[in-house]
Amino acid sequence: MNRSLIDFLPEHAALDPVSFHMPGHKGSKLYKELGYGHILDNLMDCDITEIPGADNLFQTEDVILSIMQKYQKLYGSKRSYILINGSSVGLIAAILSSTKRGDKVIMARNSHKSIFNAMRLGGLEPVYLFPEILEEHGILGGIAPDEVERLLQENPEASCVVLPSPNYYGICSDIRAISEVCHKRNKVLIVDQAHGAHLKFMDGDHPEAAEDGGADVVINSTHKTLASWTQTAVMNVMTDRVDLNIIEDNLQILESSSPSYPLMLSLDVNAEILLDQEKKELAFGEWKKAVDMFYAKSHEIPGLKVMMDPMLDHTKINIDMSAYGLSGNELEDLLMEKGIFVELVTGNIIMCMTGIGTRREHINRLLEALKDIAASRNLVASSEGPDHSPMLTMRLERAAVPESKISLNLDDCEGRVAAGSIIPYPPGIPIACPGEIITKDLIDYVKGLRQMGEKVIGVSQMGEILVGE
Ligand SMILES: Cc1ncc(COP(=O)(O)O)c(C=O)c1O
């Protein structure tokens, strides 16, 4: 029998782990530090339903409306919606609200799976924007405004443009320039800011929040970097280009009719922290000191490469120790042995995700661990460059999306048309989508990931995928 979650979670907590992964609060300390400890003591009693006085997520007029109004004020939106099924549901609702069946949508090929799912649900035709590749680091960069312009010229009938900013590694796109390009043609720009809910509230030098850059709809996973709990998010509607009644109708179709009150409560706490100058300065000040300390001290570790880029949201720390002959996966394992858990590995890069609950003690643990690893190994002759993940460059041919599907073993799928998505997780970006033609390279790559123990959604335990009949 497999281990139970009832055993696993306390065992994990007993390790005194350091979280460089979602969620952003990094544990109960943050709420206690900011005066919300009592909420945690009575959490189970907060798990109620729509009794009188508790309002209704889909017909807000009281306590839930007040949370939405707080976010409206915080982000300067025309209307903000709190979401209890993550940014995923907000992205799908925003796309379905900006399109009609059969429409073309210009979307980043490195989008999260929820956006591909919106294409399937809405019967939409994706036109792919390919991001730049940051050769020096072997990762995907931002989306160039010129590329959006070119695709809009070629597809003037497209109804909206959807892209992530920041992307998973923290690289932002120039949303101000992309908004101008979209609005010149009166197209809706939807920004997946799942990784950048905090950008609006940061001081100092950092990429601009999409809300300030002119996007029409911006979806933020407040759980990823701020203080609300996993599955919570906020959708900000900034302009009149999308009808609020249509958005509300789509949200009530897509979300549970029993939204969790503890989750909504955490969204209220998060909003209060951001609105209270003293609490906000305390939390953001400590977070910034911690992140700054990492960048200031990282040069003490010889051979450690730390990603720097003018479009990088520096709260995402991307590091590379290939100078010691370590791949990203090997480095992740060594850190895990020291109780440090990271968010993502791509090639030689590991991404350490900080959040509002990150403190200098967490960064010290990371720096100490990296120093120990460096001290226990020798620098190796420099390699030819970053180890590129095939996800960066693989472009599959496309055919019609199959009408009927069958399951086939991966080994028998070369040349077949995918009928489902194949999604390495994280980062949750499909490597093959319905209608794309499966190649030998793709099969080998997916098999390699599975052999390394990586999770690949869309491939069954027996190694089968869905293809056209
Ligand atoms: C780029 C991106 N967009 C959207 C999402 C979905 O966000 P959520 O987990 O809040 O549904 C994710 C999740 O990891 C993501 O990485």
C-alpha cells in the first residue's frame, strides 16, 4: 500500500524543510508574524457554506464583495474577481469571454496547459507565438512585440492575444509595447500573470505589472508569490473590451458551486496585508532583504552561475552549477538531501521560487548548502554551453484535431496525430497538443523524462497516450 497523505505531510514538516517552491507564504510563520495566527487556530470552524451573512461568490453583495473591492483598489482594476480554482479557471474564463467558437487566438506556445484547454473547450484555433530563447541560459525568454504585430497582421480576424508574463523562470515581456500593438487593432490582450501577482506592489527596479502596462485582463496566482493559499487567484479586468456579465457567466459555469470559505478567507487576509502600509512594508521589506542578500552573496561561491536579465523578476532565483559537472536534476537531489526543495529544473538550471514569506534564514540555508556542495566537488573544464531542453526548440507539424481517439503505447505513436496533450509537470507547458504530429524525438524525450521519474500528464502508467484513430 502507498503511504498516506496523513503520514506524508507531518513527516515532511518534521524535516524543517526550506521551501523554494509554491506557495508564496512559506508556512504559518507569516500569518503569525503579521497578527493572523488566530485564524489558523480556528480554521476548521471557518469551513462553512453560503449561510446568511456569508454572501455568495457568484452573486456578491456583502463579505465576498468586500474582498473583491479590496483587490479592485489594490490593482486599480475596473473589476476584480477572486478565484478559488487558481489562475487556471481565470484564464479559461477570460479566453472564453473574449472569443466565440471557431475564432483564432494568438497565444504563446509556452503557455500553461489551462490556455490550451481553453482552446479545446471553446473550439478555438490557436496561432502560436514563439518566445525568444535566452541562449546563454538555455531557457525561454519573453514574447517580442514585433512578433505579436506580425501575427496580428497575418491573422487580422484573431480575437485576442494571450501570453504569460512573467514566464515560469521570471522573464517578463514588454506588456506596454504589446498592449499598444493589440489595441491599435482593437484586440483584447489577456496576460497570464500567474507568476507575477506581486509585481504591482514591489519597490525599486523590477519589470512593470501588466495592470500598469495596459493589458485588458490580467490573471494573478496570489497563492504563488503572495500570502493566500494554494488554489486562490485574482482576475483583474482593466478595460471595457470584455463584457463583465459574460466573464461572470463563464466563472459560474467553470467554478465549483461550493467555493471554499477558508480559501476566500486567505484571499481576504492577503488583501489586508497589502492594504495595511505597516504590514506590507514589513513583509515585502523582509522578502526584499532576503532576495538581495542572495544576489549579494552568491558570488562567494566559485563557479555558481546566477541568471541576471533586465526583464527578469529577481524574486525568481535561477542558478546553475554545471561548472561542477552537475546537471539541474543532480543539484536538485543534493539540495533535497539538505532539506531544500526547489520549484523547477530545466537542463542545468534550477529555479528557486521565493515569495512574501521568504526570509534571510531561508536564503542562508540555500547559500550554505550551495557552499557545501561546491566545497565537496571539483570545478570541471567549462562545457560548451547550456544544456538545452528539447522543449525549447521542438516544433511539431500540425494536422486537424482528431474527431475520435484511441489509446496507443508511446512506442507505436510515431507519425500519429495527438488527440490529447502531453504535459511535463512542472512547468505544465504541453510539449504536444491535440492535432500535433508525434515524432520519434518527442517519444524519446518523453520516455527519458519518465525514466528520470518526472511527472508527464497525458501519458498513462502503462505508457499510453491518446491519438487519432
Ligand atoms: C505560467 C502559468 N500560468 C498559469 C498557471 C496556473 O495557475 P494556477 O496554479 O493558479 O491555476 C501556472 C501554474 O503553475 C503557470 O505556471
